Amino acid sequence: MQGAIPQSQPGFAASCILTGSLLRMCLVMALVVSASLRCSAQDTVVLVGTGSTVPAPLYSKWSEEYNKRNPAFQMRYLPIGTSESIGQVSHGVGDFGAGEAPLTDKQRADGGLIEVPAILIAIVPIYNLPSVKGELRLSGAVLADIFLGRIKTWNSASIAQLNPQLSLPDLPIKVIYRPAGKGSNYVFSDFLSRSSARFRAQVGTGASPEWPVGSAAERSSDLAAKVKTEPGSIGYVEVQYAAKMNIAQALVLNPAGRFVKASRETVTAACRAAEAPGFDRLSASLINAPGENSYPITSFSWIYLQTSLPEARRARALVDLLNWILTMGQQVASQESYAALPTPVVAKVQARIAALR
């Protein structure tokens, strides 16, 4: 595996949220600087991860904490998008990838890749209705019709039926979505496809859905900012973006018939319900997990790895990082209000990582 960014470039990762040729230039620069680093500081291994913006705030915190631990092993994370990350890792660019889309059989075979869970995330519908007092309730079927453009106003009968307690405005709905290649697209479109046969037929599940209505926002933070400033808008982000930017999020109807708000407790409940009793499936989807308290748009955020680890010292560094993420990193995640992996899941993931050595 290749890839590293020097310790002296702490702002480099944050500045490289890029696409296309600029992204490739950014990664080439990282690798060129890495080569000079190895020549000047043989004792330091800097691991480079590329991936989704969905867990980017957590990876930033992980990098900060992990890099305090041992000057010999350092980590940098470039938030470039799930699909782009898978492509980079499959070609040996960088040391690991991260995202919310499970690998396809072709990606596993052609790239020699596996995926392991790193953390639990929740994708939440966020909205801007300044005149509405109280929490909005939405179902998967209604969300599907909104994102298909079939429901056009906030006071439509379908939304009003779910929210008799609210006074909904006669306001056009402005749909905001993520562009192609994004992990949040995969999770949200998976939920909508499982909730609506019409959505499944017209759009389907994937990191690059062709949204029939609305406008795009490049990063998760861009989408959150756009919803926050545009009355009548609706979008979807990882719950941490909604919480930290103080944006209203909808309660979502789960298979048990309850409207549930995303939280550490409801996200963990979804994972436990989907994985119990063996906790050995590491399911590709935690969408619509059973249980009264399960939040229905829950997902693993995955780490993508090559199955063969060249360069013994980089391999040791990568295994060290992965084991840290699964132990101390989970504690850091909890402190940052993320839902940590249940202990039985951690044990299964550690076994997979041990087999890579």
C-alpha cells in the first residue's frame, strides 16, 4: 500500500475535499510528499485514508487523538467521497478507504478488497420550516414521494396525515440531494427503495442515484448549510451534522410502527436487532431493523482494505490503527456522540483484521 501526508501538513486533509483531476493531483502530491518524508524521517509511518464526508468529523477527531499516541504511526484522512475512495484503494492509492456503501462482488474480486465496520451512523431527513412548532414526522413512503417530486407542498394530505398535531404551511418543497458517488446517497436511497416500490423501480439503491427533482450540494456540510438557509427545503445528512448545526430533523416511522428520532440509543438498538444473536453477519444493511426503538435509517460506516498488505512496517501500522479504532477509537466516538459498535461486533471485526496479517 502507498500513501502518506507529512506530519507538518495538518491542514492538508481538510483542504483536499476535491473531485476529478484536482483530487488526483491532491493524492499525487500526498504520495510525492510521502516519499520525501520516508527519506527524511525513516521512523515515521503516515497512513492515508480516503473516503466519505459522512464520518469525516469523526475521522478528524480520530486522527487528532491517534496521532498523539505514537509518533511512529500517524494518520491522515481525505474526505473525497465513497465511490472515489473505493476506486483509489482498489488501485493501491492510500492505505484504507471509508464509506457507507458495501462492496460489490466485482469490487471485492477486481480490487482484492474487503470491508469491515468502523462505526454506526444514522442518515436523518433535515428540513427548514420556521413557522412549524414541534417535531415533524415522516414515513419512508412519504419521503420517497417527496424525493420523486410527487409531493410538492408541505401541507399536502400525505404529510398532514402523519402530523395532525402540526400546522403545516402552504409552502413549496425544495429538495436538496448529494451528487454522484456519495455514501449518504447509498444509505438514504436504500431506505427509500425498501419503503417504496415506485422509488425502487424509478431510482433504486446506489451511491449515484439519478434524483428526478431538486438541486445538489457537494459535501454533507454544504447540504446542511443549504437546508439551514433555505426555508421550505429538505435534505439528508449524518445526524452529527444536523446536531452540530442545530438543524431540525424529522422523526421517521420504523417497521414497528413508531416514529423514532436518531440517537446513539436508537442507532445501537437497530444494529443489535439486525445482528443478534450471533453478531457474526456484519450485515450489508441495517435499514428498517426490527424493534420498537430501532432508528430505521441506520448503517455501518465501513473501512475498505486490500486483502494483501505489502510492506511489513506499513502493514503493522495499519493493523495498529485499525485495532485502535475498534478500542480507544470507539470511546472517542461515544464522546463525540456517535454510536459505537456493540462489543460482540467489535470482536468479530478484530478477528477479520487479525486474518490480514
